[in-house]
Amino acid sequence: MKFARLLSSTSHTSMFKWRNTDGIFGLKDFRKADDLVPIARRTRQHCHSLYKQCLEARSKPELLFLMDEISNNLCSLMDLAVCIRQIHPHLHFKRVASKCLQFMQPQLQL
């Protein structure tokens, strides 16, 4: 993907599209605890794809932009999981959130 097109695009590459929907925290695909697992998988795959783009970046600004997108995606999911783990009243939600955090841990090593 060309860097100029990335910058001129109105859409970010974030997996998280916060909306005013029926889903938990405004995420349409998040309606029950177990829905967090596929969201984590998609986020991890997306971050890996962005990482591959970093390896092919042609300029420092492009690399910085891609790294920021990785950070945004990781933090969006991990902040959500930490929040659920800390404040949700149901144990199952807390357990799934903890598993998602463990699943995402290797991504932080990139």
C-alpha cells in the first residue's frame, strides 16, 4: 500500500470501529463473553499484517504511521480486555478477557 494513499485515506486500519450499536462497548460483534475471542484473533492477524507492511515501508513517516496503527489496534483490544477483567460483574467475562490478554501477549514482542 502506498504511503500517500494511507495518509489520504479517511479510514484508519483499526479493527475497532466504535459505534452506537447494540454490542457491548459499542462493538457490533461483541454481544457475549466468547465473542471477544474472535475479535482478539482478528486483531492479532491484522497487527501481523501491519507488521509485514512495516518491513516493506519505504520511508520513516510510513513506518511510523504503520507502527502507530499497530499500537492503536493492540491497545484498543488490550484496554478493552483489562477493563472487562477489572469491572465486569460476571466471572466468565473476566476469564475470557484474561485469556485474550494472554493470547495477545506475543504481539507485544514485535
